[in-house]
Amino acid sequence: QVQLVESGGGLVQPGGSLRLSCAVSGSFRRIYNIRWYRQAPGQQRELVASITFGGSTDYTDAMKGRCTISRDNAKVYLQMNNLKPEDTAVYYCNADGSNIDYQSFSSWGQGTQVTVSS
């Protein structure tokens, strides 16, 4: 079982910054990708950024140049800058990989609320 716990959300003014964290714990053989998604009220969940086991990163067009995904041991971070009201959403961390029995898994965290408002 892999557990993901997000933190770092909150209320920020337009143009501000936030750093989200995703703590990864549990038993697994390998994690292939960790992704940040977000879901605004009434909207579908959408991919924001991803990082592979090898460290390659990718970003949705809406966030390119405004966010950076990184990892440090058992944590993955999403640094978001120049935030806009349309970035308001619940942000979720997702990890996929293989567990100790070589079975694939995809785990989600509980989400952290980001609200951008003056």
C-alpha cells in the first residue's frame, strides 16, 4: 500500500505563490510517475504536472512557466507562482508504480485546497 498526503494549500492573493507538498509512504517496489492534478468546482480533474522516476518533468500548458514540480527523497513538491483566480481548485497527488508483489498500483491523496482570491 502506498499512502500520499498533500499539504501546503491555502488562500493566496492573485500573483502570489504557494508550495504544495506530497509525502509518499508505504511499501512499494518502484514508483514510475508522480503527478499533480487539480479539480475546480463543477470541472473535471485535470493534470497539472508530472515527474518520472528518472526526473523528467512535464506541465500542462496552463501552468507552464508558472509552476515547477520537484522531488526530494519521499516528497514531491509543486511550486506555483503568479497564481490566478482560475487556479483555484483542490490539488491532488497521484502516484503509479509497482508494489512488492509486482502488481501495478495507482494511489491518490486526499487533496489540498488552493484558493486564489483578493
